Amino acid sequence: MILQLIAKILLAAGTAFLLLGSIGVNRFPDFYARAHAATKPDTLGLGLCMLGLALYDGITLDSGKLLLIVLFVWMANPAASHALGRAAIDWGLVPWVRKGERQDDR
């Protein structure tokens, strides 16, 4: 009973983070901000959802597989985000600046 409640809370929190990440991808102005919004909340949101599903399922082989997915995503997502950001810098993609502000003022 209490584990199911905790699982539902984790699933709701994970879904909220995934929703906020999706909104951030649509709202942010440049590639770097969108990449941040696409990877950081999605990593946490997927982790919370998978942990909630593992708790809901109990101690089974499927729960172990879900936790392995969480482990792989937590290792791969930040590395992929860093690689994309580094590639964007190497290609010369400049960050967005506000109107009336220069790149040097930052």
C-alpha cells in the first residue's frame, strides 16, 4: 500500500519533469538552452518514472531491467549533451543574446 503510493508520487514527479522539459524545448531561444532543457529534466524525469515503475512492480527481474535502464540513461544522457554542445561550439554556433546586448558584455 505505502510502496504503491510512493510509486505513484515518483511517477507523477517524473511526468511533471518530462512535461517541463518539453515546454522548455519549445520556449527557449537557442540551441544551447534547448539542449539543456531537453537533457536535464528528461534525465531526472525518466529516472523518477522508471524508479516508480520498479517500486510498483516489486522485486522482480523486470525491476532490475528498469533500474539498468535508469543507470544507462544517467550515464549516457549527460555525455551526449556535452558532446552535442561541444560540436555546436566547434561548428561556430553562437549563443543567443538579448536585443541591445553584445556578445562581449557577458
